[in-house]
Amino acid sequence: MLKPVKMQKVRIVALKSVLEELIKNLHEFGLMEIRIAHYEGLESGRPLDYFNTVSEQLVRIRAIKNSLSAQKEENLTIENPVEEAKKIKLDEELKALGEDQVKTESDLNRLREEQKLIQRFVGFSDIDFSRLETNTITFTLGTIAGGSEKVNSVKERLDKTLKIYNFRSLVVGSDIVILIMHQKSDIVDDILSELGFNRILVPSYVSVPSKSLAIVSNEIHTKENRLERIKHELNSLSKKHYSKIAAIEHALSIESDRAEIASRFNFTAAAAIIEGWVKSDDYQKLEHELAKFNNKAIVEKAHATHDESHPVLLSNPKTASPIQFITEDFSLPGYSEIDPTMIYLFTIPLLYGMIVGDVLYGILSIFIAKFMMKKFASSYILSNVSKIWFYSAFPSILFGIVFDEWAGFSHFHLLEKLEKWGVIDLASFGINAPFYDFHLSRAHNLPTIIGLTVVVGLLHLAFGFILGAINEWHHSKKHALAKIAWLGVELGGVLTVTAYLFNMFDPTIGLAGVIILVVSVIVLGLTEGIVGILELPGFAGNVLSYSRIAAIGVVGVILAEIINEFLLPLPEHGILAFILFPLFIIMHAVNAFIAMFESLIQGGRLNIIEFQSKFLKGGGKPFEPFAVHV
């Protein structure tokens, strides 16, 4: 549980005559991760002979499947997927339908753009634009910003200048005008440009706008009907063939994987050599499964080379699965390293709870987390984050009791406010004083809270160094000693600072701290060199970064108190209380959400950046057995 699953390297030697059957069995067993074998003088691996045929059919079937709309899949068994794939003759039909669909959609888009353009000047219903351009007459169409007054000024200007035009206008949203002239004139162009005329090009297919619009609308209707028929045909083909094609694709994928995996083997004239890894507990099971080949395929334990990495598989209780998601996705531990999942299961919620530290906000966390767990049940990331959020809500309630924080109130202060609304009668219950008075107020004891969070940081980091020393002990005594030296730096630094700077201990304790610190720094320099010495200021920063637990928590408390001060609805407020109440709830919900979000981020950061870096190098390669994926 605190270590990855123990792995065993294995070697299988099999006659070529049973190779296909062996691969099939290994695939179905799903016990062994197969890696590329390297043996000097042996033939390198290559896919099985039928690989190209399977790949060709797989590509074709996938193309057909992608052309169909997804349907509910039936549980079909495909005995000979290559032959079944060859029986599927939908390629040309689907290609023709697909091309027709693309062309029809393209035509529809073009026609709709034409429709929008014609609608702009459809008001000129008595003009046939196809006959307007002759040897003696020309025209121009466009818009003039500024309304009818601007149109009239344009008319006056052109009338004074040329007196050789017929000027008409149509106001539809903006002013659209048509200028019919006996001949082209640069003067007209200059005047129109000066007056802000924006030209509209009339397409050659437009005659009388209303008739052209009717033609285009009819074509759109025809194309839409054609598109519906295409979709109907595709849907019919999908309902008829999709389930079987999906089953064939799955079967071909399996055959492709089996044919391709042989490229990782080494070959002699008569046999194949297969190397890989199994869980140590599965070795006997693999032996038993291969016994059916009657010594035509035998398995033996093999020794990993010095530079060969063991695959990593984590094994933790189901309750720890959301935390294991963080371990696997951020930095999978190496095979010989400690799996921090179970540690994070306690430390991440604990730091979250210290930051939120409010009973009512903690209860709200439970409801939000449960909602998100249901809402995002199918999302790998959000589902796990929701579960972490749920776990973290309970330490929030616990620390809320310790800090006596209930949405910015103390528990007794909250009861008094509820009594004003008649929710509870304290006297009838004999309550005239707080239930307890041992709480540690964050708003009024900030220096103490900061000191405690720094102590938490020191303990957290010290635990990390201990884990680091355990990780390194069997691998490198030198690096293990460096981790112990860091513990000494931490202990010596704490004794020195608390004795000489804060006068918390006798000077002799401070002297002992100085000696421990100096010796530890020397050991650190001998084991990690100048790099270790240069990391000393960074370590001090790591410790101080835990003070953000106090800082973020206090900010949340202050905001809650401000909300209570200005927005708390009371009976004496009268009708104003009904206005204040929703604002009061909303602002507390926002403050709670900010506190929760920051707590997840900062708690995760302190665990994964500051803490994890003290003992985990990571970089493990996940165990990926050769198995059939359903």
C-alpha cells in the first residue's frame, strides 16, 4: 500500500508453431506487460504475416464507421473479422452520400448568403437589374449613412451638379439608394465618395429582386429537402449496419494488436523469445496458463538489467482512488519509492480543513462536493476532485469547532442571532453562556496562528525528509544521509531561531541548535555539494510558505465578518431584512466558494510542491499489460 506492487521480470520461449495461439492467450489473460526483447545475434521482431491485411480492413471499417451516426451497440461476437469486414460493401455508397452531403451543404450556404444579399434591395420591386445596364444607361447601388435627410442632401448636390440622373431610394433599416445615370461620370463617383456612399455590387443572376428572391428561396427549399433525404438515408444505413460494423472494428483492433505485438519479440529459426513483466503474485498463474502448451511455450523468471526500469502499479483501497489520481497524474513514483497516496489521503484534507476552518462552510463543502460528484460522475478529473473536496469537508468542520467559526460568527453569537428571529429560545434550554471557551480565534490571534502553521510546515517537511531517507537507504546511502542532514538543518535552525530570536529556550539550547545546524550544513555540503548549500534559502521559503494557511484563512474570516456586519438581516430592519437576506446568503456562498477553491489549490500545492519534493523523484513508468480492452 505504501509501496508499488512488486513486479517480476519474465521470459517466455515458444515455438513458432504455437505463436499465434500463445499471443491470443496472453492477450486474453492480460497479465503480462510485453517489452521489446534485445538478444545479440537473434532476428529482430516483426508483425505477424496477417498484420497488413488486418490493418487495411481496420482502416476501411473505421472510415465506414465514422461516416455513420452512432447507434446503441449490440453485444455481437465476430468469429472471423477480416472475412466479415470484406462482406461490408458500403464504401462507395457512403462516399457518394458524403460527397453529396458536402456539396448540398455548400450550395445551401451559398444560396443563403445570396438570399440575404437580395433581401437588402428587394424593395426595388419594379426594377429589372438585368436590363438596367445598357450602352447609354448605367447604375450604381449602395447605402448612405445618416437617414433620409442625408439622402435628400445627396439628391440636391447631384441635381445641382449633373441633372443627368434618376435617383431613387428605399429605406429598410439603413438607406439603400439606386442611382441611374445616362453615362458614367468620375464626378458622380467623387461626390458619392465624399458623401459616404458605400457601393453594393448586384450579382449578375439578379433580375427583378422579388423574382430572384423567389427563385433563390425555392432552390434553398429544394436543397434542404435533398439534405434531409441524405440524412435519412445515412440514418437508415446506420441503424442497419452500425452495431455490426462497431463489433467488426473492435475485433479487428484486437487482431491488429495481436499481430503487431510480435514486433517486440526476438526470433530464432524455430522459436520466439518474449520478455516482459508481471505482478509477482501473478507469476504462478501465468505458469499455469502456459502449461496447456505442453512445453511448446515455457516461462521463466528473468533478471532486470541495471538500466532497465520496473513498471509501476499502485495498489490502494478504493476510498483512496481520488488521491491516487493525483499521484498517478502528477508524478508516478519510481518502483523503489514510497507511494504517497495514503499519506495524501490524510494531509490534503487536513491542510484544506485548516484553511477553511469553518463549521458552516465545511457543511456547505459537503453539499457542493456531493452535487459535483453526481453532476460530473462521467468526468475522470472532476469526479476525483469532487471526492477530494468531499473528504476535505470533514476536517473543515473539525477545525471550525476548534476556531469556533460559524460563517464568521462564534457558536454562541450565532445562537443569539437565531434567537432574535425566534428560531430558538436560549433561556428555555438553559443556555446563557458559550458551550466552550477553549477556541483559538484566527482573527484575534493571528501571530499565534501563523506560528502554529509554521510548526505544521516544519513537521510536514520533516516527515518528507524521513520518507526521503527511507526511499534512498537501499539505493544510495549517501543520498539518504543528505536527507538526514536536511532534518538536522531543520532542527538546528528551529532551536537557534527560537532560542536567540524569540527567547523561548535557554541559550544553551540555542548553542546546541547552532552546533546541529553547522554540522548538518557540512554534511549537506559533503553529500550534495554546492547545490545543497544553495538550496538552504529555498528551504526557508518552503517553511514560510506554510504561513499561507493562516493568511488565506484569516482573509476568509475577515470577509465573513464584514458580510455579517453590513448585510446581516435582523427583525428590527423590517422590510429591509427581506432585501438583505438573499444578499447575505449569496455573499457568504461566494466567500465560502473562494475559501474552498483556494484551500484545494494551496493545500494541494503545499503537499505536491513543498512536501513531495523532499522524498519523491517520480518518473515511474505505469504497468501496461498486454490485454483486451473492452
